[in-house]
Amino acid sequence: MEIVVLYTLREGADRARVLDVFPRHQAYYRDFQAAGGGLIALGPFLTPDRAGGSMGVFTTREDAERFIAGDPFVLEGLASPRLLEWNAVRFD
């Protein structure tokens, strides 16, 4: 089982501030993944109905919680994360 973290920008989040914080968020997720933090994939949704939303996939709940605890988007109050257990079916 994997853990999906759905991020939604908080209501009223300033887009300019999001763009300002993004480089720290990007450095954070790259470092997290390089350190073996259990991050499988992440990225924003591109459909208009999910604008301002993104998701990440993690190997364990502990990894996802640890990621959230240090993510600049969360620390700056810009994003609200939601954790979901995901029983992925893989087709290799």
C-alpha cells in the first residue's frame, strides 16, 4: 500500500507568494527524494478544475507525514494536505 498526499492551495493563498516559495519547495522535494525519503512521484494537476492542486505518492504514511512536516508550502500556510491510503494495482 502507498500513501497519496493531495495538496490544495488554501483559500486566499496569494499566487505571487506561492511562486516565491516554490523554489524552496522544489529544493525540499528534490533533497527529500535524493535522501531516500520514500517519495515515488509528485506534481500538479493540469486540469482547470484542479488548478492549485497537486499530489505526491509515498511508500509509507511515515514518509508522507515527514514530508508534510517540513514542506515549505505547508509551513508557510499556503497548502492544505490530505493523506489517503492507496492500494495501487500495477501493470508491468
